[in-house]
Amino acid sequence: MIDEIFERNIGYDEKSKLCIDKILVSEKEIAEIITDMAKKIESDYKNKKVLIVGVLKGAYVFMSDLTRRLRLDAELHFVSASSYGPRSKSSGNVELNDFKPDEDFSGYDVIIIDDILDSGNTMKKLREYFNGRNAKSVEFCVFLDKTAARADCVSAKYIGKAIDDAFVVGYGLDYREKFRNLPYVAVLKKEVYM
Ligand code: IMP
Ligand code: MG
């Protein structure tokens, strides 16, 4: 269905409206969440050697908004992880790609940033990975927390908003690589991905 909608000769706003059920987190709410979160992280990480790790691709918008609000002497790093592939349910198999694979993170307090915590498979993998590279501490910071599908006792220290089980897009989150650039988070219509 998505291909049929995107092939139509209509604007992007109309195309996305046809695919979206409702807006879940508005631009205004996003700005408020970022302000609160930045304050908490700043006070927790003052005077620490901070490494902020963004999980590509989904975290790119959230990480950009959040890090520009942090008055912290932080270093930035990126990894890419994918468990979904082209489908809309986690496969449980997380593939990780570190762009500086031989680096050692001794002495760093690591904050891993992701768009959404769903099954927790991605986080489990990343925690093992950074602990194995001698990080002093590893915490997670996610914009959304979807608790319904959580397999293990994985949790994030910083959570923007807890949401019910629905497939969401926008603010970095995609469906088949589309919708990442929507400035809000929206629930995708079931018929689009079913
Ligand atoms: P986890 O390993 O199941 O926790 O999956 C986390 C990753 O799955 C996130 O970084 C997203 O890329 C993706 N994901 C989970 N839920 C959604 C969703 O509702 N929309 C889009 N991507 C999602
Ligand atoms: Mg992701």
C-alpha cells in the first residue's frame, strides 16, 4: 500500500497524511522533552569524561536536538545497529557496525542514544559491546519507550516518553526508510504495514 501511495502525484504532506493514523508526540512536546532531559543529563554528567554514542540511523534527529542543548564537554561516536530489517517486528538478531572498531573506551562514561526501546535486543548487544571495551559506565537514553514487547529486564536511565504498543514513525523513526524526516512522532496506519 505504501508504494501505491508514494507513487501518486501528490505532495509529501498529503502522502504522509494518508499513511498516518494520529500524531503521538507533537513538535511542541518534543521540545519540552528535550529541555527536561538535557537538564537531567547535564547535572548527572558534570565533570565526567562523557562519550555519547548515537545508534544509527534512528537516533540521528533526537541526538542532534539533545546534544545541541547539552553544556557538557562530550565526545560523540556513532554505531549502526539493525534488528528490524525490512519488517516491522524485531528479529532478535542485532547486527552492529562500529565505525572505529578498535577503540578502547577506558575512563569514559558512555551514554547510548537511541530513538526507541522496544524488545531491548539492541541495548543488550550494545551494553555488552561497550562493557567489553572497558567503558567506566554505560547508560541508555531513548526518546520513546515501548514496554509491551520487552524480552528482558533492559531499561533506560533517560526516557523521553513511554508509549503503548504501536508502530510509530517520524523524528528519526522509519518504516522502510520513509518518514524519518517528519518533525513529529506519528502512529502508522496498520494497513500500511500489515
Ligand atoms: P529493539 O532491539 O527491539 O529494542 O529495537 C529497537 C530498534 O527497533 C529501534 O532502534 C528502532 O530502529 C526499531 N523500532 C522499534 N520499534 C519501532 C517503531 O515503532 N517504529 C520504527 N522503528 C522501530
Ligand atoms: Mg534504530
